[in-house]
Amino acid sequence: MTSDATSAAPVSAPVNDWAGDYDIFDPQYIADPYGIWAELRQTCPMAHTDRWGGSWLPTRYADVYAIAHDIEKFPSGNGISVVPLIDMPDGAPAPSPLLTAGIPPISADPPLHTWTRRLVLPTMSPARVAEYEVYTRALCRRLAVDIRERGEGDAAAEYAQQIPVRVIGHILGVPEDMSDTFTEWVRDILEFANDPDRRRRGITGLLAFVQEAIAERQADPKDDFITELLQSEHDGEPTGVDVVMGMCALLLIAGIDTTWSSIGSTMWHLATHPGDRHRLVANPDLMPTAVEEFLRAYAPVTMARRVMEDTEYNGCPIKAGERVLMNFPGANRDPEVFPDADTVILDREHNRHLAFGSGIHRCAGSNLARMELRVSIEEWLAAMPEFEVTDPAKVTWAGGQVRGPRTVPVRIG
Ligand code: HEM
């Protein structure tokens, strides 16, 4: 397995000391972080680095959980990404004057967090998600049948990557022919920390698109979520356009890379673990626990919290301006909580994983994400119960704050 050379361009020096100088964009961390976490959990459960403005990396479940719940000390309002999402690199002007509210609710603390989260939740309710399942299933079936007919394909790029962008586009009212452009923008934003030009291209492209979509619906309301947001109110006042802008940008960013990474990791696992694949094909009743287990074992998302005053956690002195990385993926591999944590156990009984975070920012799209993951597995296995990776050396992973495979070439059996 190799790391994606383009997305993790090692501009920074290679890491020799994971406890005192880690780098989540290091190719080694992207390719295989599990051993690094296991070692740190034993020797230095809160690792530190001066890179990227300084941050701390907890690796134990209890610490990640406690920090996620301490929103006074570890707020989200000072930035949630390791490389700033919205501040433009190199002093370039802000991408849009409309993004003054950030990308709530994820980048907000209460009270802005509370009411913007409430605006998102109904769209992601189980009943609404059941409606989106019809579209999602037809899409997955079409993609899977196409790969089967060719006898080989890329389970990450030609399957996983194609699904969430279309599903969230369908919900927001984004045309399907924009899917590839969207995918590029989101990758630019999330995966290319070392490439300011790509980051700038991604965020400006995405925001210009959202801005135009909002203007269109202000002039001519449609039956979609952007219009719903524009027509919503808070405290008797219409929701500001800056908030609508930030929320749409968030749904696109949060809904695409994350889910495609989970689907891709699951496809990679099933291609490389025939025992699990055969078991799941023979016992579809295992699907609910299997989905949770794939989410646990290959959790893609590491968000950040940034402190603005010197503080302390469990004896670690956190300096003003430093970040704490919400290592949800590392917490999910903690053997104190998950026996045999590095093994995927399709019927794992106790699985209170943190793939969707915990506390007030817990993923607002988890119903949708679970449905997309389940349906994508079901449709792939229905079309292709037998498949394998053609060449393990060609598998690539992208990482940083969202980790998942970007190339998984497979041959259909
Ligand atoms: C497997 C797929 C997904 C994973 C692993 C995931 C993971 C996460 C995590 C860990 C958080 C918490 C971040 C934090 O604590 O700072 C989060 C928040 C969020 N996610 Fe997801 N997510 C996924 C899919 C989605 C989808 C499909 C959507 C919707 C389109 C979505 C929308 C959101 C939103 C709106 C928040 C912010 C919630 C808040 O701040 O109250 N996510 N997600």
C-alpha cells in the first residue's frame, strides 16, 4: 500500500520522532497510522508537534472523548482545520465576503452552533434519508454493473468517489454534471495542505458556485435544501445569507470526502479480506454490525480544536494558538475499549465508536452516511461477490484530516 504522492507532497521534513514532532500529512502516517497510534498510546498518549502552528494528538479513547465534550476549554469557533480552511494562504484576500459566519454548525460554538445545527437535522432525519435511499441504490447499482461488465475497475475512484457527491448534490439541488468538478474542489480543500494554490482553487470554486446557487434561488425559489435554508428563520428574522452560504459549503465539504473515504476503505477491506467478504455475502443479517465496524476500524475524520489562551490538559501545557486534534480514528483503535481493536469483527457486539465524533458536534449527517455505506456495500456485493485487488502496490491512500483510499484497482472474479 502506498500513500498518494500528489496529495501528501512531503514538503515538510520526514518525521523521526512521532511523540514530539508528528505530522499528520506525513506519507507514513497517511499510509499506516495504526502502528504509530499503538506505540504512542503506550509511550506518550498526548503527542505534540510544532509543525503547522503547533498541535497535540491524543490517541486514547478516554482523552478524545473528554476533550470533545469540554467545549468551554476546547471550542470549535477558533478553527477546526490544521491548515486554515477559510483564511487564505499567503495573505490572499478572503474567498468571499459572504463567508463571515464560517461554516456552521461545525465551525461554531453556541449559540450560533445550536440553531444552525437545528436547521440541518430535519434534512438528515431517518425518514428523509429513507427517501434518498431510492436514488442512492439506483446510482450504486448503475456504477457497480458498469464495473462488472468491464471485468475490472477502480473501487475507490470509479465507485466510492462517485456516490456521496451525487447524493448530496441531489439533496442540495446541484446538477449531476458538476459532480467531478465538486469532487476536485473538495479534494483541493481537504487533501492538499502543502499546496496553497490548489487549496485556493478549491475554496474559491466551491464558494463561487454556492454564491451563484443562492442568488438563483433568491430570484426563483426551488424545491431544494438551499431554498429551504433561505426561507428559514431564527428569532423571527430570516437566516442571514452568510449563514446559508457557510452551511451549504459545509454540507458539500463534510458530505463528500468523508463518506467516500469510508466507502472506499470498506471496499479495500472486502477486496483484501475474502473471509469477511464471504461471511457478509452469506449472512446479510450481519450488515448493521458490519457497517458500524467498518466505520470504527476505518474512521476517516480528524477535526481540530484551537485554544486561544494557555491552558492545560492532563498535565500537557497547551499554548495559546495551538490545536488539539480530535483523533477519532485513533480512539477507535484503543484496545482498552475495543478488544482486538486492530481486527475487523463483523459482528462486534459493543461498538461505541467515535467515527462520527461525540458531544455537541456529533455528525449531523450520520443517518445519511450510514445509509450510503450500507447501500454501496449491498449493491457492490450483489453485483460482484468475488473481487480482488489486482496489484497492492497500486493502492493509494490520501490523508491528513480525512483519510481514505483514492485508488483501489480490482479484478472481478
Ligand atoms: C462516513 C461519513 C462521515 C463521517 C465519518 C463523518 C464524521 C464527522 C465527524 C467526526 C464530525 C464531528 C466533527 C467535530 O467534532 O468537530 C462531523 C460533523 C458533521 N458532519 Fe459528518 N461525517 C460523515 C458524513 C457526513 C455527511 C454525509 C454529512 C451531510 C451531508 C455530514 C455532515 C456533518 C455536519 C453538518 C457536521 C457538523 C455537526 C455539528 O457541528 O453540530 N457528515 N462529521
